[in-house]
Amino acid sequence: MNLKHKIRARDLGLPLAGKPGKWNAITDVAGVEVGYTTVMQGASDLVVGEGPICTGVTAILPRGRQETPRPIWAGQFDLNGNGELTGSHWIKDAGYFVSPICITNTHSVGIAHHATTAWMIDQHKEYFQSSHTWALPVIAETYDGLLNDICGQHITSEHVLSALNTATTGMLDEGNVGGGTGMQSYEFKGGTGTSSRLITIENKEYTVAALVQSNFGLRPEFTVCGVPVGQHITDNAILSETTGHETGSIIVILATDIPMLPTQLQRLAKRGAIGITRTGSYGGHFSGDIMLAFSTGNNIDMPPLGAEQPLSFNLECINDAHMDVIYEAAVQAVEESVLNAMVAAKSVATVKPANRVLEAINHQALCDVMKKYNRL
């Protein structure tokens, strides 16, 4: 993972609300680890099966590397369902999952699922081999065919395993990294972004954080801190000029150390959609705007099928009366994550249409527009 500091939204002086954590990243939630595999090869015309390749994999380990798999309490929400998040049926039914989260491109969900299953079995041999226990990995996707030979299916098991095996805590790279390598946002270069918020409830500090794979939106919608930036920076809006609609999606992963029940986490996941819409999107038909929220609280031991089972579990949960500050933090973190993905990104040549460049947002042009509205 390249930890060389890139410019982030706050570095530009954008008036973003809330107090970020140490890394201003999803890794500010204790125990959460993130790994990337970034694959960029070739710069010629598109030849399916050969390239150019501009894609990758992002891996999130919600509890890091635990000796025994334990449930990760979760809630899920779709603003618009034109996309994939495997494992979501069980999350909606049971309120938890027991796996990493991997995010990649649309045509690589299968290989990511296959490789993550193998990784889980390898990490926890006794857990899977001593009983009839099965793996249900959580794999999400967005479409990177604007910049990548997506139909060539270049992601391999080795790419997925590398992202999983290199997952770590601390500062995270953003922009053209991991699953976000080939993604666009509001017809600028998009990608992977993250952010966090520290909040205090009854004199106790907690963290709410987000990681997004940002690949959505058309230029006229783009809004930064209430300013209609996309209506001022109008050049090279490739999708508006060609397809007339967006060809992407956004995956939002929300993490917190606050002990929460699945129903509370589902409600938290919904607030991810508000964070998205603060950047201007209305959630288009061709976009998969998919949110998953999880809590690292209630770290209980759930024996595998066939082992002796406890009669019950004791779970702690936050009082719903304190949810407003949690919702606010989530919205702020998602909004900033999208902006971080865009501000950190670098321009990339397109493959479809050919001979164009998906440009990263110009920092000075962005700041000039913000100044016109007295927001900088």
C-alpha cells in the first residue's frame, strides 16, 4: 500500500463539519484493517482479454485477524439496487456476517467470492473442517468499464488474496487504489475514499467512519458543501456527452465501535444515502447505491455448527435516544469520503470511448468556485 500523502479534501480548506479521527479513515475504528491490490497495465486501444487494465480489489477486515471468526453485527440498505452485495440476504435475516468485505469491479465478483472463501478456510482451518460450517463472504462491486477492460476479467484469486493478506490499520491511500482504481465520480476521476468522525456520548468517545468505492453521478449534479461546483466546471464531461447517463455505482461501508443492534445498524446504513446525496446525486436508475453498516461492538464467541451452543447471548446496545449524533457523524463521513476519493485521484485515459481522458478534478478550479460562494 502506498502511504505517500496525497492531497485530501480538508487540505484544500473545504468547510467540512465534524471532528475526524487520527487517520480520518475507517481504520480509526479499532480493529478494522484495509488492504488494496491495484492493477494498472497497458495504454493502447482496448483489446478484450488483453487490456488496458485499470482495476483492483479492496479488502476490509472488520475485526482484523481473529483466531476464531466472530459475528460482525450489521445492517444493509439500498438507495438504488442496480448492483451487487453478496451475503446481504443473511445480513437482512440474521443481522450479522462472518467474513471480510471485498470490493472490486462488476465482472470480478465471482472470483473475489471464490478467493475470499479460500482465504477464510485457510485462516480458520479447524473452524471449517471440524464441522459443517460454511463461508458467506461479503463481496461488493462497481463498474469500471470506462477505464478498464472489464470484460477481460483480469482480476485473479492472487489479486484478492494479496488485498486480504496485506490489510493493515493506520493511514490509507485513496483515489486510484484497490477496487476504486478504475472508477469515476461526477465525470471526474473517482475511486476509493475514506473518512471518520469522533463523537462523545455520555462522556465516552466513539468513532463512526466510512469507506466508499465512488463511481457515480453526472457533472451537473456535483455539489461540494452546498456549492453547485459541477455547474461551473463543465468541460470534459464524458458520460454526458456520450451515453447521456451515468454508468456507475457507489458502495458505502460504515463502521463504528458503538455497540448497536442490527436494526439500529440498518437505520445507520440508510444515513449513508444522505451522505451520498449531499454531493449532489439523486440516485440514478443505472447506479447501484448500496450501503452496509457494521459495528465492532459485542465481540462474542459464536461456536460453529455442530459444537455445543450457549442458550443465549448478552448484547449491549446504545439507547436510540442518542442516535442523532451517530447519524450526523455518518453523513459527514460519507460526504467527505466521496470528496477525498475525487481530490486524491489522478487522471486516466479512457477505453470506452477511446482516446479520451477521465480527468481528476482540478484543485485550483474547485477552490476558485468555492471562493465565489464565500465557502473557502
